[in-house]
Amino acid sequence: TPTRESGATANKLDDLAHRIDRECEVVHQGATKAVDDLSAASERLISQRIETASSEMKAKLDSCKMQLDRRQLDLEGSLGKIESKLEEQSRVHSMTQGAEADAMRGRLEALEVRMVDAQVSAVK
């Protein structure tokens, strides 16, 4: 009869609708899990990139620090050489001034002797 057939068709349609709902739910759950997995993978990748960039920057900073340390040692060495040269020049200058002062004293003493001789000769 037509009523029985339409009832059977309605049951088949209901079953089909339930099956489609279940399959949609499974697909939705799968899609949600895929999005969650993708999000987690993305976070791990970002974290790894940050760690890599951080390591690279640390290596560059360490390299710069080593270069600065070497440059500081070079400058300290140069400064030490300059200080040594200045000390040597100061010693030479002091010795030169001392020798000049001794020579001046000798000349003054010679002049004093001549003056005394001249005064003695004038008195005679």
C-alpha cells in the first residue's frame, strides 16, 4: 500500500539523516582534532624558531664580546707601550735637564772664579 511505502521511505530517510548526522559529527571531530594538531605543531615550530634565533643571537653576542675583549687587550697593550715610552722620555728629559743644570753651575763657578781673580787683580 502507498501508506506503508511512504512510511518505509520516511524511515529510510530518517535513518539516512541520522547516518549523515553521525558522519558529520565524525568529520567535525576529525576537523577539530586536525585544527588542534595544526595549532600545536605551529606553536612548536614557532617555539623552535624562537629558540634557534635566540641561540644564533647568543652566538653572535658571544663572538662580539670575544672581539671586544681582544680589542681591549690590544688597546691595553698599546697603552702600556705608550706609558713606557713616556716614562723613558721623562727619564731622558730629567737627565738632560740635570746635565744642563750641571753645565750651567760649572759655567757660573768659572765666572765667579774669574770675577774673584779680576777683583784680586784690581786690588793689586
